[in-house]
Amino acid sequence: MGWDAVAEAYAETFAPLCAGTFPELLAAAGLGANRPAATPRLLDVGTGPGDLAALARTAGAMVTAVDADAGMLRIAARRAPGVELHHAALPELPFPDGSSAAGFDVVTANFVLNHVPDPRRAAAELARVSAPGGRVAVTIWPSGHNVQSRLWAAVIDESGAVPPPSTRLPEELDFPRTVDGLAALLTDAGLRDVEARPLRWTHRTDPDALWNGAAAGVGGIGVTVTSQPAPVRARMRAAYDRLVQPLLEDGLLRLDTEAVLAVGSR
């Protein structure tokens, strides 16, 4: 399956789950109800299908967004009209140092630091492109805290699937995926007045949507599903259909979800 197909599958299945952080992420970035009268310049890093960028623009920001995947940017062009889009990835963004007049007032990265090869360099780059006094607001998935991660672990165990070899970061590059770990990451990047806290929300979706995203190759579970032979994939689907039953509410899959939000100033 091509990357464009994976991007479309992500946009329709996993992206709505990730959108649960948007209200508090933008509020922490200063784009809530009491935002400044001046139009802030916002950079959304790892924008994916552009949903956060579109919401920030609706909230009154002048928005630039970047993503490493061309397929995602094509979706973002449809979903976030008026947003300036760039094909780029951490830890090297195509923008001057934020101490110049071109610095961003707000930099957001929603679930991006979970997936970069060098989180410390990536966090430092987010700080670099922010203007003096600008805010950097980020979220991560914490280690092992989500219903969906436990669900997928149970599916793998019950079906006998064998995940591909781990691609965990070397210890010297990684950071604890916790409230304190994320706060330390932003502080070490040179940001001031860093605050971090858990976010909790409930995501409801058609149970087929979560499976379809994984079957299309989205995320770590997608890599596992698509790497299995057909009989194992069938056992995974059967295990999934059984294991989601206690999580259904009025026919929809209920996922009580947790993330970590951190914000700091340059």
C-alpha cells in the first residue's frame, strides 16, 4: 500500500483520536477565549492532515504548518485552506532563528515527539524557531496508559501475532514518556516556565474504524498487523472483535484516553 493510502487511512481513523487534545493544546498555547488581540503567528509541526492548523486559523492565528509526509500535506491542503504548508521534518525546520523578526509566537507539535529519531534535538528546534516570549506547546502519548494500547497488546497476545523487532530509540536519545519526562525535555531545550500535566478525554468511534486504520498500516500496531501472514491477521481481527465488546457503548467504541501536555516559553 502506498504512503498516500496510509495517509488517507490515518486521516479517517487515527486522526480523530489525536484531535482530542486540540482544545487544551490551543488554550495552553494562548489561543483560547482570552487570546491576545494581535494576530499570532503559529507554526504547527507534524501537522498530519492539517486539522489542528485549520482550527488554529479559525481561532485567529496566521498559520504555517509542516509535515514530513507528502501525502499528509495533500490532505492538509484540502482540510486547512489558507494555511502555508511546507514539506519538512524535525530536527531541521526551514525557518530562521526565532530571535529574528520571523520568529513564531506559537509553536505546536501534537504527538510528534513520540516519533522523532532524536527528541532532544527536536525539542531544541521547536524552541529555536519560536520568538522571544513565544510559547511552545506539545503533547505525547505516555507509556502504557491508554485503553487502546492495552487493547492492542491483548489482541497480539490472544492471536499469537509476532510484532516486528522493536525500533525503540537508544537509551541516550530517548526520554521518559511521562509528565516529568516531557517537562524536563522542554526545559533542557532552553524553554522557561515549563508546565506539564496529563490530559484525559473520551474518544468514541465506530469499532471498525480503529481496526481499519491498523489494517491499513497506520502506527506501530499497523506495522504489526500488516507484517503478519493472512491466517494470523484473521486471528487478530477475531481477537479484536471479541475484545472490543466490553468497550462498546451504544454501538460505538469508547476509549478513555490519556496524553501529556507541556508548554514553555522562549
